[in-house]
Amino acid sequence: MSLSPSAQPEVTSQQAVSVTQTSCCVVGGGPAGVMLSLLLARRGVPVTLLEMHKDFDREFRGDTVHPSTMEVLDQIGLADAVHEIPHGKISGPTIRFANGPFRPFDLSRLKTRFPYILMIPQSRFLEFLSGEAAKYPQFRLLMHAQVQRLIEEDGVVRGVRYLGPDGLHEVRAPLTVAADGRFSLLRRLAGIEPMKTSTPMDVLWFRLPKLPTDPEVASGLLGGIGGGRVFIVLDRYDYWQAGLVFPKGIYQQLRAQGVESVRQSIVEIDPRFSKNAESLTDWQQLTLLSVESSRCPVWHKPGLLLIGDAAHVMSPIGGVGINYAIQDAVVAANVLANPLKSGNISEADLAEVQRQREWPTRVIQGMQSIMQNRLLAGALSSQLAPKVPWQMRLFVRIPILRDLPTRLIAFGARHVHLKES
Ligand SMILES: Cc1cc2nc3c(=O)[nH]c(=O)nc-3n(C[C@H](O)[C@H](O)[C@H](O)COP(=O)(O)OP(=O)(O)OC[C@H]3O[C@@H](n4cnc5c(N)ncnc54)[C@H](O)[C@@H]3O)c2cc1C
């Protein structure tokens, strides 16, 4: 898990054990950092990737690989190999309203080789990408490497200092990329402040067992709203990954009522999961996650670029965070590979990455914010499941309109392709 702002590592003034030089120092082995490292290494750019954990195995980071990411993997010849990792496929959510089920988007209608969301455990996906990157001699991966500070000289970032199992080290580079996630330490050290783009929410995340009596979930994703809460269920092959979403401020009340209140919410919102909910007997089975979204006004300073959640924290609505992080990586590789190879990287190059990626991020965050507010407002308006507005039902019947949200989820606001030279 990324470091929370209140748990910053201790910064020491000890001498570094070693100093190494590379062309691009990427901090953070999430989707943004691993993909950028792979793309730069295959373009012949020496790159060092630092990840503070000793493996990629972390929960609650999402498992959704969208068509935009699949098309990039296809461009670099990895689409078939990624399908060999055990996976599920979903085409879109089915949300239960009082006046019937509703599908806000349906990827199966898309004209692409990959008209679905591939559900792959993120750890397996990252292992796969880093394994591919390791085939290039320009790539160096440092696990268990916790970056503690930026090396800055004359106002320019020249690399980072990190703590490894054997002490402090330095990696120096003309470009450092902060791909260190939503609690980005590098962002804070660079003095860049993100702005909130939606009201924060809380999610209780838990597993439910699969039962022979379970409903058929052809789309792989179900949702329901009511009683001030949103209940979501994701098909994870041998269990259901479930979440109960609610506005900030009511967690303490729920906690005081105990796990019974969570079971009760499930029964009220989607009684088909009543039996599964009986497996929830202890609050320890639930994990509380805070969901927010924000965006930095600037994504760069001399020698430093922010990408992925470090530049814009994405709400889980629409499951686009991983894919947006990967799109940032693709654009960064497109714009920066040549300047990095020639050793001529300028701040204008970094600004170009922000220019190409900021407006698609604004569009999707705006949409997430509207959906989030509508969902929670709808949920709060009644103790029973609210009705889907007739305008939305009409919208999805008009072909030219109904495919807009689908395309936005599948490819983002700007369809990104990899440039090969
Ligand atoms: C509850 C929840 C559910 C979500 N579900 C989905 C979903 O279903 N689909 C989806 O697409 N998105 C989902 N998201 C969003 C998604 O997780 C992020 O948008 C995405 O992971 C961003 O990728 P990233 O590479 O920018 O950052 P991250 O995935 O956060 O990776 C950052 C990496 O940096 C490392 N790191 C941090 N600090 C340091 C340091 N100092 N030194 C070295 N390494 C460091 C971390 O260990 C981590 O591996 C969800 C988010 C939340 C909160």
C-alpha cells in the first residue's frame, strides 16, 4: 500500500551506499510505473524502476483491464500472452433499480478485438508486464526500494535517494517519474498540491462466498442502491468481491451497529444475496477504504514528471483508474522516448505529456463526479431502491448516444495509441 501522508519514512543524512546513473528513474511499481518502464525499455531507453514493496501482491487496487489497455498490449505483441493469465471477462454492470435492471454501458457492442473488460488479479498483471520489461537489458527493477527524498540541484530534480534492505542508495537520472500512487511522496516533496474533484465516499470491501443458488450474472458486475447505500458485486471466479458504498460521516454509526447492519443493507438492496451475506459474522471481514478523486494543477517541474494516481487520483467508479494510469504511461513514452534517448529532455516535453493527458482526465473525473453524486443522492432519497430516470432509459435506446458512455469507459476521453518511433 502507498504511504499515507501521516506515515512518511524517516529521512536520514547518512551517506548513500551506492550511486547509479540511468536515463529515466521511475518511482512506483503500479500500472503507470511498470507500463512506462516496459515501453521505454523496449525503445532502448535505460530505465530503473523502484518499488517499495518486495512483491506486486497488494489488494484493493482493481483488476480491470479495459479495451484501451488491451489494444496497446496488442500493439506490442502481448495481447495473446496476457489472455493466458487466469482471467474473467465482463461486458458492463447491471444495476438493480425499483423499476428493473439497467445497464449504463455494454462493451459487447464495441467494434474492437477486445469488446470486454479483462479481469486479472493486478499482481499477476504487473508481474507479467515487469517480466516482459526484464527481457530488455535497459531495464532494471529494484524491489524493496523505498524512495525517501528527491535529489535536487539548482532547482532541478536529478534523481532520488532510496532505502533498500542494505541501506541508502541513490539513483541519478535526467528524468524522474513519480508513479507512486495516490499518496505520492514525490508529489509532496515537489510541493505540488492536488485539488479535490469530487466528494469523498467510504467503501466497505468484503468477500462473499459463491453458492449454488446464486443469480446468473452474465455481465460479471452487479449493483444496487437504496437506504443511503450502494451495493456492488463483482464476479471473481470462485468468490464474489462485494462493496458497500456510503457517504462520509456514517461509518461510525455503521460500526456501532455492527456487522449485522451490513448484512441488513445487503438484504434490503439485493435480497438474492441474503444467504451469501450470512457468512459475514465479524467486522474483521470488512475493510474500510476511503474513495476520493483529485487532480494536480501542474504535473511537472524541471527533471520530474507525475503520472497516474500521483497526478490525478481516480474514483473507482467505472473502474478506469488502472487504464488511465496506463494511458498516461503510453503518452509519456510517446513524447519522451526520443528526448530521453538523445539526452535532451526539457520541461516543455513534460508539459506536453500533461497537455495531452489533462483534459481526458478532467472529462472522466467530471463524469465520475456526476455519477457519484447521483448514485449517492439517489440512494439517500429513499429507504427503498430508487427508480432509474426515464431520460436514462431513453438515452440508452438511441444508438448514437448509448455508445458514448461505453466508448468513454473502454477507451477514455481520448483514444491513445502507441507511437513506435
Ligand atoms: C477501493 C478502490 C478500488 C479501485 N478499483 C479499481 C478498479 O476496479 N479498476 C481500476 O481501473 N481502478 C481501480 N481503482 C483505482 C486504481 O487502483 C488506481 O487508479 C491505479 O492503481 C493507479 O495506478 P498507479 O500506477 O498510478 O498507482 P498505484 O497503483 O497506486 O501504484 C503506486 C505504486 O507506488 C509504490 N510506491 C508508493 N510510494 C513509494 C515510494 N516512496 N517508493 C517506492 N515505491 C512507492 C506503491 O507501493 C505502488 O506499488 C480503485 C481504487 C480504489 C481506492
